[in-house]
Amino acid sequence: MTTRLVAMPVMFNQPVLSKVDEAIAPNQSGWVKFQGTFWQAQFYRSSCQVTVKPGEWVKVVGRQGIRLLVVPVNNINQGQTCA
């Protein structure tokens, strides 16, 4: 039997704006440019039901392993709760 270890999320003190390079959708990771390099990213809340398209902005709120945890910037205007 194999045990899979899951990294615990590490939350940042301050969110950082990042631009989406590859779309991030519900239960589907994408890519963002964060501090000059490209990172795989997924929504912080798995219940987030929006899609963030390339060129749009997200807030990077933490990291889980080598994947960033993000929140859409425009989710309040869309009537969604993803924060």
C-alpha cells in the first residue's frame, strides 16, 4: 500500500497580484506569472465556480507544494464567493 503525502498550504502575509497565462477553472489548475517566473496555480477554495482567462488578474494568497493558491480579483463583481 502506498501512502501519498499532501503538502499543507502555506499562506502568505500579503496577497500578491499576478497575471494569468493559462486559464484557471473550477477543479482545473492553470498558470500565472508570479514574481517574474511562471507557476502552476489553482483556486484557494475548491468551491470557486468562475473561470479566469489569460490576461486577467488573480491574487496569490499562498502555496501548496509547488502550486500557488489564488483568488480571482473580479469575483466580487461577478457575484461569486471565492475568497
